[in-house]
Amino acid sequence: MDPAAPPPKRRGPARLADPRPLFEDTSATGASPGRGFGAPPPPPSASAAASSSSAAFGAPAAFLSEPVSSLAAAYGSSLASHVEGNDWQVRYQQDTPVAPRFDVNAPDLYIPAMAFLTYILLAGLALGTQNRFSPDSLGLVASSALAWLLLEVLSVLLSLYLVTVSTDLTPIDLLAFAGYKYVGMIVGLLAGLLLGRAGYYAALSWCCLSSFIFTIRTLRLKLLSEAAAEGVPVRGARNQLRLYLTTAIGAAQPLLMYWLTFHLLR
């Protein structure tokens, strides 16, 4: 070895190539740069949080809104059909009138019967406040009211027969329609007992007008609708007789209401 030659350079250990990892890191695929394997996910943005919260609360709201919307639609359709239809017309089921508990327009005897009994009791009270009460007078009031009621029903039946009107109105129906006026008579008597003659005339006038309109509109629908079903002309002679008969029955209600109550107050 030449002493003048420079000393040989030491070689360090050979650098091995980076070993290939045993498993590939797939967590960073599609992730934002700077995220390593196992790094926690970034906090959601405000828009994402809002959309997730709206989706979470939107499902129950949609679930609750569907029955409410369907109920509102059903109520609106039934209300529209009720307004478009005739509110005074009695409903039928298989050519038979519906029971009064299922149809408010169907005639029944409950209100007339209760009104008739209440009228008798109130007449006794009115006679007692004037020192004119006696069992005979109370019996006379009850018998006269019942006689006028039966006479009215028989007169209507006879008029329908003479005019040759074919209708499904039974004597019980006519008795019910004739008995509704006792409700107005009770109101008139109560007003007379509390407010005097002026209150009696005011209340009875309003009740007479209401009874007249009710009778006209109810019977007109029954008689004229059946006339239209029979093909009777609107301006025909028979149809005019139906109108006159309906008006006469309605006009008789205020007269009877006054006749059966005016003598009870002095």
C-alpha cells in the first residue's frame, strides 16, 4: 500500500427500498388531502347538519300531515255536497225514509209530543198566575188543543185526497209537522209571562213567521218534487193546486198558534 495514497472511503450500509405495505390504505381514497389513516372525520358543515335535521323531523311531520290533509279534504267535500244539495230534503234508503236519528230533516214525534205536554203545563201555570186555574179549565185547554190538532191533520189528508196528490206523507208525518208549532207557542207564552203582552206579541209574531216558512219549505219540497217525478208541468193546473194547498197549510199555522194562546194571557 502506498503510504501517500489517500485512505479509501467507507461505504455506509446500502439503503433498502421502501418496503411495500402489507395492506393498502384505502381510507384516504376520495378524502380531503392531509387526512391520514384512522383520522377522525371532519365535522359536518352547517348545510349538511340542517339537511339532516330537516330529514329527521320531516318524516314525522309528513306522517302527521297526511291524516290531517285527508281529513280536511273529506270534510270539505262533505260540506260542499251538503251545501250543493237541498238542506230541507228528507233522505231515503231503498225507497224508505231514513230514521230521524240519522237525518235531522226527517219528521219525528218526539219534539211535537214534548212540546204539546209542555204547552199544557205552561197553560196551567199561566192560568194559575191569574187566579183562573181549575182542573176543568186545564182539561178544556188540553182537549181543545188535541181536537184542533186532529182536525188539522184530517183536513190536510182530505185536501190531499181531493186534489188527487199522490205522496208518501203518512198521517204520522203530518201529525209531526202540525205539532212543531207548539214550540213557538211555548216561546210566546213564556215571553208573555215574563214581559207582558208586548213580549207575547213580539215573540209569537217571530215564531209564527218561522213556522210559516218551515211548513212552506218542507211541504213544498215533498209535494213539488214528487210532482216533478210524475212529469207534471211546473205551470200546470195540478201543480198550481199543490202550491195553493201548501200555502194554505203554512198559513194555518200562525192562526192556530194565536188562537190557542191569546186567551191564556190577560
